[in-house]
Amino acid sequence: MELAYIPSPSRGVLYLGPIPLRGYAFCIIIGVFVAVWLGNKRWIARGGRAGTVADIAVWAVPFGLIGGRLYHVITDYQLYFSEGRDWVDAFKIWEGGLGIWGAIALGALGAWIGCRRRGIPLPAYADAIAPGIAFAQAIGRWGNWFNQELYGRETDLPWALHITSTADGRMPGYYHPTFLYESLWCVGVALLVIWADRRFKLGHGRAFALYVAAYCAGRFWIEYMRVDDAHEILGLRLNNWTALLVFLLAVVYLVVSAKKRPGREEVVEPGASDGSAASDSAGDEAGSGEEAADAVSDQDKGEGEGKDRGEADGEAEKKAGAEVRDKADGEAGDAVGEKAGDGAGSAKKS
């Protein structure tokens, strides 16, 4: 008796009239939007312009989809070119089948073209979008749930995935939900890159390399659990070997880059800060002009006050001088009067 399990959707597509709405496609689209949104925030924080990430994504996303599909078709060619198969199905991307290795490789080529057109260093751009890509993968993996594909071995765990489809040789039963394992692992990778980037100020592509290495480490053991048909080399699935090789390359890049180019780029987008610099310069000049005007005004005010004080002092001195002269004239008059009186008295006595 099964106590709990993860149910599979009864179908992976809904129809809005004649228009099919596929769960797999919705997961991919939502993942792309999340990656661009988060990448834009990180790019602005690094000193870039808003909208640059989306402009470059116009190149990176189509290249990534083509690369992912090519890798899937090449490594699983028997699904499309063997006897009884229709090769036209190779173009039906909405039915599932994207290889992350091809998506990253050709997506990087598209991003390089977009960065070159904008004069932006690709490593800095890759660092900005790395966590967003991991979140996009976490969301995109739920497209496999809608399609009931890429599950692991049979299990009786309470979180087992219940497969009900019999298409393409599937056997209904309860299996490890490897899509869920990888989705959760990708969320952890994104959080790891965000933390490490803040803690160690990763630059020159090292945040992206950390994302690649961490993802490959998880993909190796998750891939080992899958039971869908795949090519094997020395007992390991092809994707295991790819994950191992890419992991080693990412670690080597981390070590070599840290020694040759430590630190982080000071400028990630040429000219992004010119507008603010010009505004600051204009503000400084305006401020200087206002200070000069205030100084002239203060000087004029001082001169006016000095002139007023001078006129007041002059009036006071003039008034004081008049009072002194009046007093002197009075004293002189009194002396003359006294002398005249004395002369008259003497004459009277005589």
C-alpha cells in the first residue's frame, strides 16, 4: 500500500481552442524570464546599465535553445533516425529534449556575439547571469514532470514519482523523481553562487565557473540514477563523462583565473557611469556658481552696510560738531556779556 507519492499530471498539454499550451514550454519560458530578471539586477549592482542583460539574451537564448536541441538529437539520434522513427520529430522541441551542455555551449556563443556588439567583457556578463541560469534550470526541470520523462530507478520511498504513461516504452510504476532532485540541486547551486560572489567578490568569470562546477557535481550522481536509454562508455553514461570533464575544466579555470586575474572588474560596461558623472560634474559646477554668487552678494551687502554705517557716523559727527560749536559760541557770548557788564559798572562808579 502506497502511503504517499508524487503524482504525474494526466497530460502535459492543455488546449485553448486550437492552441496547445504545453507545460514543458511554459517551464522553459518562465525559467528564461527569471534568469533575465535576476541577471539584470546583478548586472546593475555591478555597475552596468538596466536592460543590457535582456538585450544580450536576445542573442543567447535562441542560440542556447538550438544548442540544447542539437546536443540532445546528436546524443540520442536513435530516437529520431532509427528504423520506424520519423526524423521530423527532431524539430519538435516542445515535446522535450534539451541537453544543458549544448545549451550552455551555444548560448555562450550567442552571449559572446551580443557582448561584442556592446563592448562588454563576456566573463563579467557570465558572472552576472550565472545564478539566474541555475534557477532557470530548476524551473525547467519541471517540464520533465509534465512529460513524465527522465526519472530514476524504481523505489518505494514516500516521495516516489508515480509514472502512468506507457508511451515510448515506459513502464508504469514508482520511480526516483530525478527531475525533482536536480531541480532542488540547481536551487542550491544558485544560492551557493550568490553567497560566494558576495563573500569573495568573484570576478572574471569565476562565479560562472563555480556554477558550472557545482552543477556538474550534482548532475553526475543524478545522471547515475536515471534509467532512460543512453549511450555508455566504460560502464558510465555519456552525460556522466561530460559532467566529469566539464567539472574538471571549471575547477582548473577557477584556480588559474584566481592567480592570473585576482579581484573583480572595476568597469563592466563602458560608458555606463558617464551620465551620472556628467550629472555630478554639472551639479558641482552649479554649486560652485551658487557659492560665487553668494560671495558677491555678501560682498555687495557688506559694502552697502559699510556705506550706511559711514553715512550714519558722518551725520553723528556733524551733529556733534554743531553742538560743540553752539556751546562754544554760547560760552563766548556769556564771556563778552560779563565783560561788558563789568565795564558798565565801572563807568557807573566813576
